[in-house]
Amino acid sequence: MTGKARSESHVAGAGLPSAAPGIDDTLRSKGIDPDRLSVLQLGLHYNLVFIPPWLRRLLLGVALVLVQLLINRFLFEIPRYYQGAVELATGLLILQAACEALVSATERLAARFKWNHYVAGTLAEILATTPELVVIAFVIPISPLAALIISIITIYNNALVFSLYSFFLPKDKQGKFLMPAPITEAGTQVLIAGAAMGLVLGLVMMTFNASEGAKNTFEPLDLVFISVVLLIIFGVYIYRLITGYAEEEAEVRENLSMSAEDISQRIDLVYQNVKPSSFPAIAGLFLIGMAGALLGGGQVSSFAETMIADLAINPVLTAMLLAIFAGMSEYVILWQSHHKGEFGIALANAFGGITQVMFLVLPFTLLGIAFYQVVVNPAHAELPLTFSLSTVFLFLFLFPTFYTLSSLLEEDHTLGILDTTIMTLIFLFLIVLLVTYGAVVL
């Protein structure tokens, strides 16, 4: 076997194209399931064109914002309900483009340092939450309750998407679709942690409300303490996830006797769709992404203000609408990955949408509310946050949601028609309860 052929077969054996059948047998004989190897190629082909589609969408969104300003200043004032709808559409368009800019910057930085795709993919997923964090930061001064509900209801949205998508994945004869081992191991543990946190917080709120003279609000110190607990869990989870990927990678390289040339070729294939960039260009992408997130977040928060303040819409319903619309871009990316047959990538992204919101976005929201309450406006009408039916329902329902997902993930199978029906109806039941009784205090 020539050096080139040997290199290609070893790279293929690690899960990349042109696989040699014997390589998979070698992995299986060493206790490594090649069907569970988490290999992906970063970047999209449009990264190689001069003007990527995300930049066109960003420029279109900025142009729409300028048109709104010119019309309101020089022609006539647009009715608030019409302007709110335009602001929502424009803000979501800009946020989606900003998200892609930030992810592209991360991928290009990873390509320069030759990080493995496990680390690069994890960092890109975390950074992709930036626009959502910006939206929440803008919504907190308008309605701290709406900001909290946005963060939690997004967990349910993403859990529902994960459940529905899992049902349509290709399965083997046992009805299974094997996820990467590091996700299965660390993911199961972090879902159990999410279920426990939701149950504990929900029961504590119910117990306090049932006791005369007990507290019935979240004080800033309470919010900070909960946030610290969640962030510590998230940090350990990310560490365990990355080290699990590293252990898997080391086993593959060792058992296939991969040379330095093989490893280098594999990394080059991972980044073949990522445009080579200088550090100033990467920094420019980060700045564009952050500026877009700020502009889009301002537009979306203006829509929220119109819904809550001007139209007197239930903040619970407003938060749900924002959470659903804000996740549209992520769901489109999920479908695109599935359409290309990249089922593992799509499923990993869908799962990350659950864990990152629970253990990163939610604590950020709680810390933001605590900071706003202590430093900015302690006299806000919604502060301190009370133990209302909406907050109790939101936290308590995390337990059955996470518990169901962890059980299915632990047993390595995807959802059937009964599982999907149960998850969907639980979610719809929660929506009815929140919309109907969301503003009622226990």
C-alpha cells in the first residue's frame, strides 16, 4: 500500500470519506464502534464565495432599519403594531446573520490553530448563543419576567424539536440511532442534573408559598446562587465532553497507527470548507457579529416593548412568541444538516440547544435580572420576581422533560410515535397553562 493510499484509508477509518471496509473492522475489534464516531466538517461551501449569504441578509436587515428610521422621521409615523411586526422580522433577520458571522469567525480561528473539530464545534455552538443572550439583555429592562420565560421556554421548544427530529432519524432493526459515545455519557448526566434542578426549584417555590410568612420572591442573592450552580455544572459538562472526545480521538489514532501525515490530512479535510483568514479578518467577523447581535437585539426588544407596554399582551405569551421566532434560524440549520445526510451533526446541534440554554442562557438571564434589580432599577414593577404559577410550572415541567430525554438517550434509541406524542402533548399542555394562568400569583 502506498503512503497516499494508507493515509486516505486511515483518515477514512476515522469517519471521513473514502472509507476502507477493513478499517471499520479494525476499530470494532478494538472495542470502538465506528458508527458512533463524532466526525464533522466545519464550515459551509458558501464560505468560499466572495459575499456569503449571511452578509447579504445582514446588509438587507440594516437597510430595513434605516428605511424605518427615515419613514418615521421624514414621512409619517408607522402605527406601533405594524412597526412592531417589522421590527421583529428585521431583528430576527439580523440576529440570524450575526449568529452565522460569529460561528464563521470561530471556525476560521480554529482552522488557524488547527484545533480538532470537537473543540471547534463545541466553541462554535456556545458562541452561537450570543444573539440570544443579547436579546435577553435588552428584554430584561422591559420585562424581567418575560426574559426569564424566554430562556426557559426555549428549553421546551428545543426539547420538542429534538424529540420530533429524533422520530424521523433513520433507525436500525432495534429502533436505534447511535449518538456519539461522549454525548451519550456526559449528555445523560447533564440531563439528570437539569431534571433535578427543575424539580427542586419548583418544589421549593410551592413549599414557600404554602407556608404562612415564608418568602415568595426571588431575591438577587437567590438568583446569583442558582446561576453559579448551573454554570459550574455547565463548565464540568463541557470539560467532560471535550475530554471524552479527546479520549475517543486518541483511541482511534492509536488503534489505526495513524502517522503525523495522516492526522494532518484528517484535520485539513475537517477545515476544507473554511476560508483561510488573517487575524484582523477574524477579528472583523467577530465585531460584525457582535454589532449585528446588538442591532438585532434592539429591534426584537422594541417588538417586545410594543407587545407588553403598548398592546398590553400577556408577557408570558410575548415571551413564547419571541422564543419560537428566535429559534427559527437554528431549526433551518438543523433541517439543512439532515437534508445533507449529516444526521449526527444535526442531532448533536439539537441536543446542544437543550443543554446550553439550561446551563448557560438561563443562568445568564438570572444574573442579568439580579444585576438590573440591584444596580439599575430596584423599583421595577415586576421585581423582585414572585413565585407565580408561570415560574412554578416552568421549573417543575423541566423534570419530566429532562427525565424522559435522559432515559431515551441512555438506552440509545430514538423516539417512537408514542414517545413523540407524549412529549408533544406535555409541551402543548404547558403552553395552555402558562397562557391561561401565567400572570396569576400563587
